[in-house]
Amino acid sequence: MNNNKHWFLKGLKDGIPIAMGYFAVSFALGFTASSAGLTVFQATLASLLCNASAGEYAGFVGIASKVSYLTMAAMIAIVNIRYLLMSASLSQKLPEETGLPHRLLVGFWITDEIFAASATVPGKLNPFYNYGLAISSLSFWALGTCFGAIVGNVVPDNVVSALGVLLYGMFLAIIIPPARENKILRLLIILAMSSSFLFSKLPVLSSISNAIRITILTILISTAAALVFPIKEDEDNQETGEDTSYKEAVEVKNAQ
Amino acid sequence: MRSNYTYIFIMFSVSFLIRVLPLTLIRKQIKNITIRSFLYYVPYVTLAVMTFPAIMEDVEKPIAGLFALIVGIITAWFGGGLFPTAVACSVVVFVLELFI
């Protein structure tokens, strides 16, 4: 029991650097939510339940274009599909005898940053470490979304326009640095952006909603890339695509 | 009329299922290299598709969005990090929309 308390407190503490990054990203996301027509309460609720930046963004785009429920489910599945890998990896990291409620709760709170922090713990993982991490960092995720949605409802149009690109800037800050080191990622990003542009401009294709375009292109390009450029063993160990600076901060803390 | 709450419920259920299936039922590492590669590439591709051309469509003047994209890529390329890159994009749009 004492051990659980120790890990919980350690998690709370290690979650603090993650919380700051979360607050900023979710503030921008709250903004997207309010432009998509969600109320402040709905935006906050979505963040409390979904804990995912790209996933929630995709959801808000879907809500804005009033996609069918089936389309919504498909796009959320694709955008969040990488969590399968993290969940599979944590299933090896938890003690064999860990009960179902703990497994469900650890799964519910998997994010890129929480995964990075908990997967690098030496030895077996105490689920209370994840709870500590999740509670200190994800409360700021929800709070940031709430503030972003409030601000999105009150500021004038030209500020809406400027704040609206904050999230895209953050997406670029996530994908560009690894692309600088890896020319396959560079190629894929250029391919993804240009085909996304073409899809939105060409006749017929441009009638596809943004939500479906994101889903289709993600499947097509990632599948092609997986077949043509299979990764080397373990290349994906730490690289999950989300902001690595916070992961590094947490890893350094864990190493100490 | 589709309800926002139903959408949020679907978003929650699907994200939750993906996160708990391997932890509860499968309980194995994913070894297949093609699947691992696919999962590795998805975030980069999806964020790139989400960013462009949306960055031009979500602002009042598309050209301001295009400049924000270029400035954002340059800032991130040279190690700007999360906040500076986001703020740089935002400032570009704010200033350009004042003058264009």
C-alpha cells in the first residue's frame, strides 16, 4: 500500500512538466472546439474523456462538418490507432496479476507523454504511477481546453484567426524536428500535405469532407509507407510522434 | 439533427477501446513489422494532412495562413520547440491580416 502511495506521489510530481505542455496545446484545441460549435462544457467534457490532441482535433473537425456517426468512429479509430502499440507494450510492463479495473484505468489514461514516462520506469510498472501522472497532467489538459473554449467565444474575429493557427504551429513543432533527422518522414510529410491540398481543390475529390479526407489519406499514405519503408527493429521505441521535448524532460527526471 | 453529445460519446468509446484492448484481451507485444511501421508513420501523416491546407482555410486571408505554415516549418526545423513555433505562426497571421 505504501508502495502505491510512493508511486502515486512520484507520478504527480513527474506529471508537472507534462502539464505545462498540455495546458498550451489544449488551450489551442479548446479554440478549435469553440469554432466547431461546441459549448465550453462540451469541449471540456471531450478532453476529460478522450485525452488526445490529434484525436480530439479530428473529432472537432468531424463535428464541424456534421459527419455521420460511422465516419466519426472510423476517423477517431485511425487517428488514435497508434495507442494500440502503447497499450500492447504496457501490457508487458504491468505485473501479470494486475486486475481488470487497473488495466482499464491505465488504458484510459494512455497518452504519448504518459506512455513515455511509464514505459521507461525500471522493472515492472505500478499502475499508481500512471494515475499520478494522469491526474497532475491531464487535469491541465481539461482546464486548458476549457479556457481555450471560453476565450474562443469572446475574442474579436482577427484574434480568432490568429489564435486559430496556434494548434497548427504545435502540430508542426511535433512533426518537423523528427523529419529533419529522417528523410523518409520528410518525404511523407511533403506527400501528405500536397495530397491533402490536391484533395481539397480537385473537382469531385473536393466534395469529400475534411474529416473523411484526413482519414482516407492517413490510411493510404501510412500503409504505402509501411510497405515501401518498413521501419528497422526498435526504431519506433520512443518515437511516437508527439512532442518529444516533454518526454525528454520526464525521462531525465526518471533517470535521476 | 446529430447531437454533439453523441459525437463526444463516440469519440470517447472508440479512443477508449483502442487503448484498453491490448491491455485487457490481447496482452501481447505487436511484433509484425508492417503493422509497427504503419503505427509509427500514422501520427506524422495525419498531423501533416490536418495542418495543410487547413491552416489556410481557418484564417480570414489564406495567404496569411500560407506564410504561417512557412514560418512555422522554419521555426520548428531550427529547434524552436512547441511554444515559439505556435506563437510565431500566430503572430504572422495577426500581423499580415492587419496589413493585407
